[in-house]
Amino acid sequence: MKIPESIKGSLEQKLRTRQRERWPQLREIQVRYRGEFAYVDAVMPDGEVNPLFRLRYGGYASVFGFAIYLWSKEGYEDSILPNGSFEATPQEALDCACGLYLDGPSAWVTN
């Protein structure tokens, strides 16, 4: 199921807002789309672009399937979030990936 344009705009807004709030060490977040997938990359301060994760659209604007980018495999793998779920809000997915790749384990602490 292809991601509707209206969902794309909302998704990007949620990710960019979260990045500015919690991950200011990133220059920006980039999102690419292919069919049911949204691929999220981090742009580092030096301009280097690094893949972070992939979201799978399942018909809902707020919850997506989550797959982390594994550098060891140079690809995406469906993953479980720290809360034990295979599904995530865009913000939870960003926190999980940045917590892993930017050495910010506080992203995994739930209140």
C-alpha cells in the first residue's frame, strides 16, 4: 500500500520536529519514499548522509512497522523497539535509531 501524500507531509513534520527537539547534533533528517516504505536518513554536520531506519506504512498515519539500518549487513532489518513492539510512531523510531547510532541510550528510557 503506497504512502499517501497527506501522510508523507505529516510524517516528515513529526520527524523534523523530533530531530530539532531531541537530536540537534544532526544537521537535518531526510526522508525518501518507495511504495509502502519511508527511508529515513540523518544528515551529519559535515554533510555526510547516513541511513537510520525504514518505516513500513500499514494504513495508519501514526504507527508504522520499524526496521533499523544495520551497518554490518548494509541493509534494513525488522526490529523490536525498546518497549517490545515491532511498530513505532515516527518519533519513537527516530529516538531508537539515534539512541543506537548517536550513543544516546537515554532515548530508550521510558517514564
